[in-house]
Amino acid sequence: MLFSKTLECPGDSKSVTEMLKSTGYYRSRWKDLDPRASVDVNVSGKQIRVTSSLDIPEATVSAISNMLNSGIQVRVVEIWDLDENGNATKGSISAALTGVPAKASATLKATPGQGEPPTTVFRLHGDVTCTVPLIGTGLERAVVKRLDQALAHETTVIKEFLTS
């Protein structure tokens, strides 16, 4: 199932790029799902590569967990390309669920917002795929529907991180 979402957050390109290089930011992002999430941030050349592994408990994903009888491990890989000024401008994110035939991926674009104070606008265009017979399409719809809630949470995490 295809989706397109936009998220505007506080901060100019430089401060947002520094945030994207911070392990602390990703730990804040994931703390409600898995406070012990593994996060690896690698900055090399003109790229930021972030790999996160989360163990999501049964209660969080009860509908799926009832079928699997356990929690789910999610692996998220986020890659940002840096422009000539060292600012994050475009990238990609992918998520895969261990042992579940489901995945999501999106292209990312970060551009300066309009007006004052400075903001950064993130645009996501992606696809959610779940190949579980009979219920896959319903799960895809549920994930896409929850993206608005996830992006609202992401905005809160970004604001807290950039103002701390």
C-alpha cells in the first residue's frame, strides 16, 4: 500500500542534520516501543547510516502477536545523503519485521521550511507490504493509518530533542 506524508519540524537544516547524527535522538524516538533499542549511527563521507533494532512487546502489537505468540523484532535502516554543506537533504528508510512477511520502505526528502523561526520539512513517499494471506491488506491499511500518529509522536520527539 503506497503512502505520502509530510512532517514539519522546528530547526534549520544544520540543527536537524546534527540531530540525525545523534544516537540520543534515535533512542528518544524508540524509547516508547523499546527503551533498550540498539542504535548504530555511522557518519562517513557524505552519508549518515542509522541501523536500529527494536524488540516490540506483545502488548504493543497484540493483533499480530496473537498469531505469532510472541513479540516482534523490527530492524530499521535509515540513510541520509549530505549535500555540499554537510546537511541532510534526501534519504531512505526501511523497516523489516523478523519472522513476519511484512516490510515498509520510503524515500525521504528534507527541505527548509518557510518563515521564522526556521523549520525543516520532511516528505516521505513509500510502500507498506504484508504478504500474510487473508489479512495482509488490512494490516497494510492499519499501518498506513497509524503513520499520522507516528509522525505526531516524531514531531514531539524532535521538538524535545532540539530544545534540550
